[in-house]
Amino acid sequence: MQTENDGRNDFDFLIGTWKVHHRMLTARLKGSTDWAEFEGETVDRKIMNGLGNMDENIIHMKTGSVHAISLRVFNPASKEWSIHWSTDKMGYLDIPMIGRFKDGRGEFYAQEIHESKHVYSRFIWSKITVNSCQWEQALSADGGKTWETNWVMEFERT
């Protein structure tokens, strides 16, 4: 049974159509300060009777457009979300980021392999308003003591 504040509606702010400004580090975990900037579009909708949502993205990189999806699934037992990502360049769903929202900020974590090394990864959803929000991705090579933000997306509702 749904309870009003169990977390299943935490991504409702994202439902709709967005234009997205991307900033991405050109090299990860190498001390780089060189950012590439590009534009994109996202369309997000609820799925699975409200226990999930999915967005389709077109990312206009200098090397060509990338088509991607984010699939988010809410677990009512743990009250956590799992976020999965894939692109037309990958052909599989990436490992899920797991987490939840607290006080209007979503934090999601996973472990992954970056350049043959195990690292922690983090997504943060923040600055959420009716017409805008921000997502950022960071990696940590030291067990979460320090984080390097490597990708920021600023969403504006269209």
C-alpha cells in the first residue's frame, strides 16, 4: 500500500520535456580542469503504475549525437531508487545507482570500474524547482573521502 511520503513520488519533478546544458570534464580522475560543453533534450515519463520513470535523451556532443535512456525504479520495501543508464553506444544497462531523496536532494551511489580501477560513483539531484533542476556525477578513487565532479547537467523545462 502506498504511503504519502514513502519516496515513490520523488522524481515527479522530472516528468515532462526539458532542454539540458551539459558540462563534462574531458578527462576523469586525472586532475583535469578542462570542461566540454554541449546541449541536449530530455523527455521523462512515469512507468509501471508510478513505481518508476524513464527518460529518453539526445545529447549533442561535438563527436555526434548520443541517444540515451535513464530507467528509475522505486523499491517500496527499502524506499530506495535504482537508476540505470544506457546509450546507443553501450548496448546494455549500466550498473544501478542506489539511493533516495532527503530534504529535496537526491543522492545515489554505486561502485564501478574506471580505467581498470574500482571507484565509487555518485549522482546528486539538486536545485529542484518547478522549471529547473540540476544533476551531477562524481567519482571517488579513495573510497569516498574525496569526490571529483565530472559531469553536470542543468535542466530547463520547455
